Amino acid sequence: MRKCTLILLFCCAGLHAQDLKSRTRRLFSASVAFVSAAAIADAGTSWGKAESNPVLGQSRFGMGQTGIKIGLISAAVGGQYFLLRHHSPHVAAGFAAVNFASAGVLGAIAYHNSTIPKIPTTAAGK
């Protein structure tokens, strides 16, 4: 535990030596990692269960729905990267806040999905 605390302190000390542009870019990169991990957790906890989202198709959650979910997250993050090329670091901070909020919502959905039982294979029509 002490080693983890020391490593965290050294990492935080390194952040103070960077300029605003570099810090907000790192914050944005971390937010992309969080929203990606939350989307993966959401897909993992939804696998084999009934999907109620009409955008993903109201059926058993599988590869098709996972592809749509990955495509939507990729499009959103790709659009953010495209917009960040021509804007100030403050825009990166705004996108980071949106991504962290989205990660929180997706995490809550993943937790909710973990409480739902899977559809039996015989009832899925196979």
C-alpha cells in the first residue's frame, strides 16, 4: 500500500511541472480510457441478456449489439479528437468532463445489468 501511495505521489508531482496543454491532453486521454473501459464493462455485463435499447435492437445481446456499441463510442471519441486538433486546451477539459460523466453512466448501467439474469439458451429460439 505504501508503494502505491509513493508511486501516486511521484506521478502527481510530475503533473505539476507540465503546462496546461499537456495536462488537459493527459486528462482527456484518461477520460477516453475510462469511457472505453465502462463501455466494455457494459457490453460484458449485457452479454446473453435481453437488450431493451431500441438502437441496439431488442433481442439477445451478442456480437451485433457489441459492434454497434463499439461503433458509437468510437465515433464519439473520433469526433472529439477531430475537434481537438483545432481548438484550445479548455475544449479538451470539457470533453474530458463529458467522457467522465459518460463513463459514470455506463458504469451504473453495467452494475444494473449485472443484476439481470441471462436468457436461457432454449428460450432464445436456438
